[in-house]
Amino acid sequence: MEKSNAVSAHFPEILSELATEVKHGLAKTPKRLSSRFFYDDEGSRLFEEIMHLPEYYLTRSEYEILETHKDELLRVFSAGDRPFELIELGAGDGLKTKVLLGHFWSEKANFTYAPVDISRAAVDKLADDIRKKWPQMEIQPQHDDYFNAIERLSNRSPTRQDRPRLVVLFLGSNIGNFSPAEAADFFGKISQSLQPGDLVLTGFDLQKHPAVIHAAYNDRQGLTKAFNLNLLRRINRELEANFDLSAFDHYETYNPETGEARSYIVSQKEQTVLIGNLNQRVHFDYGEIIHTEISRKFTRAGIEQLAQQAGFKLSHWLTDCKHYFADVIFRK
Ligand code: AVI
């Protein structure tokens, strides 16, 4: 069953994270809601569909990289025969990770797998799939957000030389949804939780022809639109709001100078929306936007800088044949 973050009307001072975001974000100019809130169970399901879209090259590119380099990755992770613990932040349906898991399993590698995801439905389904495919594989699924998972990493029993190597996986260019400051902070926190020799494998979407990027966020089936507008549906359900989804549209821009793809929700008419649980009325002018997401595209220089700032060494740079995407290993 889906977790509800609904705020009790009797205790309006205790606001859920979504309620706080809506209260402050829709009072800003321009209006703003974070893409962190896209991923209720329906949002996670829609994103899984997006990953199969012909325009959304990111997933295919990364799949190709992992398939091509799975042997090399096993050699690097296990450094011969050292046990390792894979911790995947934002595991989703694990589509790409299963390429690695299947290979590591068939090669009899000594590893455990801990997928972490904010969607309970996604992490439960992934755990079920893995148990069916590889009943003996040691897995520790966690329903949580990345930041709590990193926090737990740093609270683990400290320096034991003989503990398994930690390998943090952060695939799919999820890092692109962070601001530059958040990305630096994220790698900084991970770095502080790791010991020398531990690794982080991150997927980065690279800068390329702007038209290719633009199309990835403007698919012809309208799935990206449904994914973006699902945030309003979530607010309707969890905060008793009355957004009329048919009166809003999806709009995307890509700026090749900054490497930022930006998603917006656009009001198609002048209207006022009631957010029941907040007792807040929000006015929209005709054409007014809510900025919902940044999907940042990277250069190699930018990635090297991120590694260096956090105290990592960039040890492996793997790309697909079109050089659209890179999976990069940072070594502590
Ligand atoms: C999850 N994240 C990496 C996706 C992206 O490409 O920024 C989310 C997404 N937004 C629209 N389409 C997919």
C-alpha cells in the first residue's frame, strides 16, 4: 500500500516535507517545486516507462556501458577476490544493475547488494525480482531516501581493514537532478563515510547535440508530460488540493551554454487552486510556470572537478559508443 504523507487537518503545524515544499515553493516568484517529489509510486512507475522511450537515450546508453564493461567492473570492485558490498542509491527497477548482478553471480563473486529507493513499491518489486532470479543472493533492500542511506553509511562501525569494500552505485544520471552545490555536498558526504579503497560508480549524462537532449525530455507519447503533471496529482491526493490537470501543460528547455535541461508546468489559463490541507489559495496567471526539475548535463572537466573537491580520484571513465553517457569510478 502506498505511503501517505497527508497532513492532519488537526495538526497543521506539523507539515510533511511535501506540504512544506508546496507552501514555500508556490509562494515564490517564479513558482518552484522540487523534482524530489516526483517519485510517489505512480511517478516511479512513469519514470520506468520513460526509460524505455526511444527518445530517452540515457538508459540505453548506460545499459550498453555496463554490459560492455561488466567484466572490468568486477575486476575493479573485487580487486581479485576481495568481498564487496554494493549499495545502490535510487535503485528503481534495477534494470541496468541486473546486468552487473547477473554477471557477478555467474562469476561467483563474493558480494552483497543493498538497493535503496524512496518508492516502497519499486524497492519491494526489485527485491522480489532478485529473489526469484537469484534466490541465494544476499540482499538488504531499504525503503529510504539517499540522504538517510548515506547518513547510515557514516554511522557504521568504523575502520576495519578486513571489512568488505564498499561500492556505492549511483546510476542513471540522478546526480544531474542536483544543483552544483548539492552535487558537491552529496559526494562530500559519501566521501566522508568511506575508507581508502572504497569506490563510487556514478552515471553522468554528457553534453551533446542540444536537439538530442531536448527530444529526451519532450517525448512524442507524452510520458514526460504525464510524469511532470503527476506531481500535481500527488499534491491533490496528499494535500487535498484541487489542481485541474487538464488546465496545465509540460514545457522543457535545454540551454547548451549551462548544460541544464529544465522542466516546467505551465498554467494554460488564469486560475486559483486551493491547497486544502494548507488552507492556501494559489493564483496562476495565464502562462505562469512552476519550475519543477533540472537535469544537468556534464563535461569531463566538470566531473573531474567534482571528484577532486570531494577528495576522490577519478579512476575509470567508461562511455557508450556514441559518447552520450559516462559511468565513472571515483576511488577514495
Ligand atoms: C531521474 N532522472 C535522472 C531523470 C532525468 O533524466 O533527469 C528524470 C526525468 N525527468 C524527465 N525525464 C526523466
